[in-house]
Amino acid sequence: MLDAVILLQFGCLNMVDNNPSRQLRVFVVALVTLGLSACAAQPPSTGMYWGNYETSLYTLANSPTDRVSQQHIGNLRNVVSVSDQRGWAPPPGAMLELAVLEAEAGNQAAYVELVIREYRLYPESRVYIHRWFPDVVVPPMPTPSTSPEQATDDNQAQEALDADTNANQ
């Protein structure tokens, strides 16, 4: 009787009957709904980790002290580290920003490594990297899977950059 009162409050009294096929349908619908809601509650398996980047950059822009700058560098290192731990690519540009800050701090090895990683992870940034980071020589990919088309694209991008640089001089 209590079940009928509870179901009546929710307008479900007509679902309570002794018809086995109706009970089975209600059970299956409830099970599917529960299953789908459980799938929706799972965290994404891929993505980009930004950490506290936005807050850190805002703080650095408003009060550019050495302490705040060091905190921002630490935050960027954390973004790259957590992304690596999760098997995700770090957000585009995060490694280049960290590379510039590492170079300013005198850490040339980290600077070169971060620029090369950005170059390889985000091919669309290659022209930018060639223009703004000319001191970093990106070695060819170590895997034999580099196709001739990809190598040609890299060469064409470098040739276009060189032509543009020569035209501006």
C-alpha cells in the first residue's frame, strides 16, 4: 500500500499492475536509463589539462613580480607534467610560453626541448616556430615513418619562411 501511495504521488500508479510484460518493459527502461546516466558520468578519456593557467596568467599580467613569475612557470610546468601523466598532449602554445620563460631563466636545454615538442605535436605551429625561434634546429623525426610528403611540406614551409625573411631584409 505504501508503494502505491509513493507511486501515486509521482503519477505512476498506472504502472503498478500484475502484467509481467509491462513490468519487464518498465524494468528494461529503468535499466537502460541507469546505464546511460552512468556512461554520462564518466570523465573524458582525452582532453587538455589547463590547471590554473588562466588565473596564473591573469595574476602575472596584473602584478609581474619575480615571485608571481616563478609561480606561473611552476604552473606551466605542472600543466605539461599532468598532461604527460594522463597521456594527453599539452595545450597548444603552453610549451612555447614555458620555453620562452625557461630561456629567460637561462635553462637552454629545457627551452630547446619544449620548442621541439611543440613543433612535433602541432604541425600548424611550424611556420610560427621557424619565424620566432630560429635558434632552435628541429632534428628530423627519429622514426622511419616520416613520409616524403611530410618532409616536403616541412621543406616548403621553411623555404617560404626563408623567402619571406629575405624579402623583408
